[in-house]
Amino acid sequence: MHKRVLITGAAGFLGSHLCDRFIKEGYHVIGMDNLITGDLQNIEHLFPLPQFEFHHHDVTRFVHISGNLDYILHFASPASPIDYLKIPIQTLKVGAMGTHNLLGLAKDKKARILVASTSEVYGDPTVHPQTEDYWGNVNPIGPRGVYDEAKRYQEAITMAYHTYHGVETRIIRIFNTYGPRMRLNDGRVLPAFIGQALRGEDLTVFGDGSQTRSFCYMDDLIEGIYRLLLSDYAYPVNIGNPNEITIKDFAEEILKLTGANQKVIYKPLPKDDPKQRQPDISKARELLNWEPKVDRKEGLEKTYAYFKTLSTESLYKKEHKDFSAYVK
């Protein structure tokens, strides 16, 4: 009998790739998404498979799954600034109420649950690179606080369920990740740069471009998630690529990759935007025997090839298909 896994945020960038991975590993996958930022086109290739089912549901409301459940991967959440600044209440609710509901489901089903946290729990860090024992530097009432604090609360309630109820929990802190199925209009730096290049626009860098990010290709991240889920470690683990680059240099890489003739323009840095992002992955190396394999040049070429397949219309707005026959 196939093991059963519930993946929330299944129609999103990472959630859809997780569905692919667990189908490949022989699981019965139950995908769940309210489609507030997800897109069913990311998982349309899975709809005909008998080992996949999709539920259109908001996890901030009671979650019911019939039958046994072995694993839960909670990836439901807006994850880009353009989203969580536009829907701040929903962002807080999915981190708090959604996580609470899924932890309750895990307790009831005796399932192991992995929750997707983020490097944003470190805020604008004063420690570099960031280790899991760093508590962070977060402005709870700033514009990014709705996302940062939702994830910090998510970690806290997850550990409470682990220590008080004995629920098997795993916490992953995800650093900047990229790859096919990202949305060009989601506001994150990589799709923003590639989208601007494809549209013939100048690339917008905020601040002076000296702030840094560390980009991990999605294949590497999915492998790290899979290994962490199957490990016996209950505390947070950083998963990301420690190869750090300034935003200014990254913009130049994108211009070179796309062959664009545009220039880089500079705008004021948004409030509380982190100046540095680099994961310390010592724990992942030690506990999971994991480290990224795909270098940035290879990953960017694959990602750019995906974005070039999108229609001209989709560079400006998202196309939609009717999948109602597959939705429960």
C-alpha cells in the first residue's frame, strides 16, 4: 500500500515540485491549495494520475483528510513581498491558524509533519552567515513583519506540539530558491530581473546593490526537504546555497545570461530589506549529508530556458485554464 502524504501549497512553485518528487518516490500525494497565489497549471500534468488527488481548500479552515496519513508538508503561504504586502492578513493567518490546523491533523493521524519556515526569521541579520541558533533581528510591526512573524510563530507552535503532544515535527528554514514554475510577477529578485529583461525593460536594483543573497536551485532544495523529512531531527535546519552574491553583480549576471541591452537602474531600498543573506549549512551537511550540487550558472540557464517558453502575454499577466473537473 502506498504511503500517503499531504502537501499544502501544492499548486505553488515549491509545492508543485514536491508533488512531483513524492509521486516519483511512489507515494500517494494529496495536494491542497486555496489558489490565492498558486496556479493549477503547475500540477496539471499530475491530474490524470491515480496516485494524485487535489483539494481546493484554505488550510486556515478545518482540514479533514479521510483515511490514514503518513506525512504532511506544510508549504501553504504567500512567499514573496509583492504577495504578503498585498494580503498581509491572509499571510498571518496561514502561518498561525493554518499551521495550528495541520499540527492538529498530524496529531490526530499520528503523521510526521514538516513545516516550511524561511531565512526571513533572521530578519535583517546582525550575524553572518546565519546559523540556526541565531534568534534574528526582526521588526514585528514593519511591512515585512506579517511574513517574518508568521513564520516565527509557525516555528514556535510547531515546537510546542512536538514537546507537549509528542508530534513528529521537522522545520526547514529555506533561503532564496529559484527554478522553473516561479512566477515572473511575484516580486522576488530573480524572476523580476528575468521578466524585465524579457520585456525589454531596465533591471531595477533597490538600494546601491551591495546587499547580498544566496540562490539555491530548486532541485537541490527539494532533495534537502526530502532528506530532512525522513531524518530524525526535530529542530530547524537551514537549506540553501552558501554561494553569496551582491544584487548588483547578480543583475549583471542576468544581463549577460539574457543578452539584453538594457541597463541597471537604482531605486530606494524598501524598509527593513535584509542587507545580507547567506546560510550556514553545517547542520545540513552533518545531519543530512546534504549540500547543493547545481551551480548558479547551470541553474540560471535552466530557469531562463523555462521563462523563454512562456507566451508573450504571460510575461505581463497569467493565463488561466479550466481545471474544475479535477478539483475536489
